[in-house]
Amino acid sequence: MSETTGASYASAGVDIEAGDRAVELMKEWVKKTQRPEVAGLGGLGGFAGLFDASALKRFDRPLLASATDGVGTKVDLARKLGVYDTIGHDLVGMVVDDIVVCGAEPLFMTDYICVGKVHPERVAAIVKGIAEGCVLAGCSLVGGETAEHPGLLGPDDFDVAGAGTGVVEADLVLGADRIRKGDAVIAMASSGLHSNGYSLVRHVLLDRARMSLDAQVEEFGRTLGEELLEPTKIYSLDCLALIRTAEVHAFSHVTGGGLAANLARVIPDTLHATVDRSTWTPGPVFDLVGKAGQVERLELEKTLNMGVGMIAVVPQESADVALTVLADRGVDAWIAGEITDRGAHTSGAELTGDYAK
């Protein structure tokens, strides 16, 4: 007579022990992100991350800024290449650089990692990348969640998301109301594709052009996979340094939608931003995507960052100081345009001219 074995969480595909091991492996990396406001407050493994809000007493009227985002289909490339410690930089960059746009200092982040099966070393590598990104952003990683979804995701499938919180003095919030006619538009170079447009990039390069991620690409000086996994540049500390040193009216984080659409979000209704393409040359990866997929320039520009990851709008008299500050911090930046009257323009920002060769 056969015996029937009762069901269990493990038989359903969830491995609690593997999850516990993943937490142990990631603890050393999370500890590296601790700001003074979180040191000694519980640590990793609690139900909630803690932050000492008494640190905000130095503000007259502190406003909290919050943002959340993910990495998108770039995670599929990480999975295919077996490289898991770079997409954490992408996640942090996508969140904290949205926060800093209003002038806020990123304080802390939490993450959410969803997997088909917990591979402790893989999860720890992802968190390592997130922790390294938090260090670059000057914020703490105070907690997160790893969820195992067998049956919904394949054993090697995963996705990541995160949320962050920052603070800014109410009187110092940056944005459209500060922008004036004659302001200079300063572009900051991206490190590559960052984390937007990968559905198009994957379709063009992998599906249509049938390129191999292991293929050596002369223009890149490395493999296609290495180029596509180049982490998103994290600008938050650079932007905060700029605010402390020069007058800044607004920032724009260039993500989904492209440069013109994201810049338009911070331009007041009466003004217009003109960005001159001839002031820079997009990196070779943008040219490759365009040519391999026969993608029209306007389609590329509304999908990819085209080599510009962050914009600062500053008074003309502050432009030289701003460029010096950014150069001293190793940020490639240049004056790319100016603010004019809206006139007959229907949108808040546009690109003009042709890219420099």
C-alpha cells in the first residue's frame, strides 16, 4: 500500500533555507552602505529598515522626495551572460537620479528581487551591485525583499525593482518655476544606453541582426554583451556638488522618452529649450542600433538617451563654474543649448542640427 506524502512549501518550489543563505551572503555588502542615520538601527533581516529622522532637524522645512523604478529588460541580458553585479548600479541610478532632479539628497533605498528559484550567490551578487550603487549615490540600503515565484518565473528568471527616499529644503526645490530666458542647458554624458530602450535594442541587435553577445565589436573595444551591460551612470553626488557650488535652476534625468521629452518636463509653459545636436557625438552603440535596425533618428531619440544622461539648467553666468565643478568630478559635460521664449513652439524642448561626426 503506497503512502501519500503531504505537500510542503519546498515541494511547491520555495526554498526558505536558500533565501536565508542569500541574506547571510549579502549582509557584508549592505553594511558598506550605512550612513550615520542608520548605523546601529536594527540591521539587515528585520521587518523594516530604520532611519533616524532626527537628522532632518537641520532643515527648516524638510520635504521628502520619493521615487521607484526597475531595470527593465536589461535583466534578461544579465541572465544570459551570467553577470549579476552590474544591474544593481542600474537600479540605484534610475531611482536616485530621479530624486536628485528636484534638488533632494538621496537618503536610503529598499530593493525587491523576484526570482523563479533562489540561487543564493546570484541574489547576493545582485545585492552587491545595489550596495555599490548606493555607495556611489551616498545613500543607505536599509532593507529589501527576495521573493521566490516558482511556476510564474523560470528557475533562472528574475527581476529587480527599488524605491528610494531623499530630502530637500522646501525653499530650495529645483524645477520649472526657477528657469529663466537665457539660461544655459548643460549636458552630462551618459555611460552608454543606461537602462532604457532595451526592448528595442534586444529586438534589433539580437533578433534582427542575429548578433552574439560574445561577439567582439571593434567600435566598442569589447564584446557586445559587455557594452550592453555597461552600468547606468549615477549622477546624484555630482548634481549635489553642483548645487552647493553654482546656481542651478533645474535638472532633467534623461530616461525613457529620450532627451527632448524629459527636458520638456521641467520647462515652464512660456519658455522653450533648444538643444544643439552638433555639440556632441553619440557613442557607437547608438549608431549600431540605428543602422542594424534601420531605426529612424527621431525614433532613436525618443527611445534612447543618445549619449546624454542628465541635464542641468543654469544661469549663463554660472555655466563656466558648473562646467569646472563637473570636470573636477570627472563628469564629461558641455553647454548643449539655451532657454528661449516659447513663441510658436508647441513643445517645451527640441533638438536641432546634426550630431557631430
